[in-house]
Amino acid sequence: MFGLMQERPLLVASIIQHAARHHGRTEIVSRLTDGTLHRTSYAALERRARRLAVALRTLGIASGDRVATLAWNSFRHMELYYGISGGGAVCHTVNPRLSADDVAYILNDAADRLLFADTSFVPLIEAAAPMLAGHLQAVVMLCAAAEMPQVALPPGIALLCYETLIDAAGEDYAWPVFDERTAANLCYTSGTTGRPKGVLYSHRSILLHTMAENGGAVFGLRPADRAMPVVPMFHVNGWGSAYAAPAAGAALVMPGRHLDGASVAKLMNDERVTVSAGVPTVWLGLLSHLRASGERLHTMQRLIIGGSACPPALIEAFDREYGVTVEHAWGMTESSPLGTFNTPRIVPGEDAAAALQRKAKQGHAIFGLDMRIVDDAGQEQPWDGVASGNLQIRGHWVCSAYYGNPPGSATDAEGWFTTGDVATISPDGNMEITDRSKDVIKSGGEWISSILLENIAVAQPEVAEAAVIAAAHPKWDERPVLLVVPRQGQTIDPARLLGAYRGQVPNYWIPDAVVVLDELPHTATGKVSKLALRKRFRDHLTSSASAA
Ligand code: ADP
């Protein structure tokens, strides 16, 4: 016997319809490319998203067509999220920090028909355009007619203006109702190994992820919140903020391209931000700025940190010095992205050191998703906080196949997706990533966690940022090498720094060398690029240059 409850397809447009109807006056504040602030409301944004859907139809975009965006976080990018997918097409967010070659590869692979772009990306578009295979019919600049830049495009690709399209389109449009399994968004992984691969989210997966994200044990946004997604909307749907905030009726503050510590702190205070989310690099930048300037955060309550391991020193500093709670999250493009979340909890009898150790782990599986660790033979490993294994996940918003491949081709027969991360899980289900499998350091057959070594380095007062990589070694195969950037005005004494490891890790974990750099290379998603560092320092312990 089936239940007798209503069944309505889970569609992305329902989120913005809900926000317009029930939280219509709630604000979306965007810092635009020129630095000015723009204000709108959910009601106004929904109207413009409808106009966009009409404009797309006029341009011949049909259900299932891919429409690309190359844009910072702003109200217009949000209109694209809803106008494109809400009308049945696929919103394909492209990462503008990739090379022109990769951008062209991605646009060709997805066979995008339109590209909506911020004016700051004109050079990138011009560099990529000659490599396009002929699917793209127009580039639409996200600006008003008076702001239209010159863009050199090959014949066959038209240049259009976003605001002109919106002005010309009517509002008389009803969001269509269709199968919830329809593709809504497409996002390519950064391609740190091989060419980027597309992850194709469905309306259903996005809605379920949004509901899970707004659960009390996860982001748990509320109407009193003013949420600032620092994570870009071109990266895994901005971790879902552009869905979760309107679903909850929380205000959104979009920082645009200005992500340095001073700009982030100013926007947080000026716009009374309560919660924000992003990668550790941005928060390390914010912390350095606050410490150097003496500025305080007046309304911030919670920082959600993920994308790479959050150093315990960062959790402690924000909590102790600024009264801001850090919540550590783990996920990936293939998991929409939320997989685990380290929710604040009270553990009777726990001392401060143990609490910090617990909070620094990547957290507990979110309801709707399951995880396990397995050895190389696929044998499940115990949850004892010691045994480590390959982390696998399955759930309502985990990818089943990459774009263009048959369903189920990215998982095993039981639906487990192998993440490429190596982790331990404590008896109570707190997961800790020890490494990405390709970053693992194997010294004399023993695994050394680069993340743990980096966390210890970043906890030292003279260190701003750190990375540990495996360098080739004639006797041990691989040995850790520590690459560090000093804090402003500080110098690093390698011997003192290595001394800090004594007693904290087994002696054989202590790095063989320290290299002081002015800066570390970052990937297109703002994480430290270990790939670039490995290329540069792989032979550091064997080459005569480094010995000298
Ligand atoms: P890319 O890093 O290639 O841009 P993703 O954003 O999908 O692509 O990255 C997902 C990966 O980032 C995870 O598999 C994991 O290695 C790493 N990651 C994400 N969050 C965390 C975290 N909190 N701690 C450690 N690693 C993390």
C-alpha cells in the first residue's frame, strides 16, 4: 500500500518562489566588480529570474541545453542559477581561475550554447573563444548597456548585454513543472589529476542537499542570519548557500571578487554578517588582517570552514580572540558538496585540548549520506580513530557518474563512490581526513599525514601558511619536506620550527627539510596546490642544488 501524501517534484525554482512569497523583502547585498554595493530583495530577484527565463526561451534555449556562467558571487549570478535551471536548462558554472585552455575544453565538453560573463573576464573569454568548437552562439556580458565592454569574438558568436535582455523580456512567466530528476547544474572538478570532469546535479539532489544543509546540525540558517558565502558560486554551487539562504529566509551578502582580509572584514561589519563559509586560505587572510589592524568582528557568530583541512590554530584563534565559532566541513564537487559537518556539541568531561582535537576533525556524516573507510582490497576498516582507509560515500546528492558517462559508472556495485581521500573514523563517527590519496607520504612503508604536519606548522607564531609534500628519498622512498610562508614581519628559523614537532609526532614524521617561500601556489579553488609544489620540490632532498 502506498502512502497518501502529496507528491510534488523537488524543483530548484520552488526555492526562489518560496523566498519571494514568504521572505520577499529580505535583502541580497552584492559587492560589484567596481567595488560599489548593490541591494535587492528576494521578491525582486525572483521577478528578474523569470524575465531571464523568458529571455533564454527567446534565444532558443530549450530544456536540457547547457548555459555557462563565468561570474563572481552577485545577485546576477543568483538570477542565472534560478533563471537557467528553473526554466529547465542546465546552469553550468565555469571556474574563471582556470586557464583559457581549460575553460575552452570545459565549454566544448559541455557544448554550452550561451556564456554569461562578468566584465572582468573579457581577456579570458577572448583567449578561449578561438578554441571553441562551434556550439556557443552568444556571450552575454553581465552589465548594463552603458557598461558594455569591447570583446573580440570569432564570427558566429554574438555579443549581448544582460540588462538589455532582461529589460526586453516580460515577467509573465510561470515556472514550469517537470521531472525532479532533470539535470539542473553542471560543475567541473578542478582537474588536479587529468582533465576536468563534469558533475551533473539534478533538481532533486539540489533540493535534498538544501534541506540537509539547513538542518540544525549543519548550516542551519535562519531568517535572523545574514549569510556571506565567500566560497565562489562557480565552485560546487557555492556550497549551496544561494539555495540554503533563500530557503531559510536568511539575507545574503555577496562579496564579489574582493576576498582579501580587509575587504572581507569591512563587508562583514558593514553588512552585519552573522555566518560565512569558505576555504582556510581566506580565513587565514582575515585573521592576519584582524591581528595586524586591531579590527574586531562585531556581528559574526559562525565561520564554516572546508575545502581543505582547517588548522586547529585557526579554530582556536577565532574562538578565543574574536568569539567566533568555527565549524569544520568536508565535501567535494562530487557530493554537492556537503558530506560531513563538525557540529558544536558538549562532551562531558572533555578538556580544552581534547575539545580542540575533536573540533578539528572533518565531522559526522550528514543525514542523507553515509560513509565508510576501506583498505585497498575494499575491506571495511574499523571506526576506532586509528585505522585509516580510503573514504567512500553514498547518498542522495553524491554523483553516480561523470557527465557524458553511463549512470552508475562512478560507483561500485553497491553505490559507494571512492572519494580519493584517506581518513580515520572515531568510534562515535567523527571522521578525520589524513590526506588525499595522491598527497600521502610513504616513508619506509609507513604513512605520514601531511595535514597533521601542516597543522603543527601553522600553529607556530612565525608561520602564516604551510604545506608538506613528499620528496623523493634514496633510502626511505619518500620523506616529508615542509614549505612555509612567514607571517608579516617575522623570520623563520628552520631548526626552531622543526623542534616544535618533537613530542607531538613520532620522530620519523619530522620533516627532513624546511623551505621558506614568499607565497605558496594556490589552485583555481583557492587551495594550496600540492601538485605544483610536488613538481617543484620532488627532488629537493636529492638534487645538488638544494643540497647547496
Ligand atoms: P578540487 O579541490 O579539486 O577543487 P573539490 O573542491 O571537489 O575539488 O575538492 C574536494 C577535496 O577537497 C576533497 O576530496 C578533500 O581532499 C578536500 N577537502 C575538502 N574539505 C576538506 C576538509 N575539511 N579537510 C580536508 N580536506 C578537505
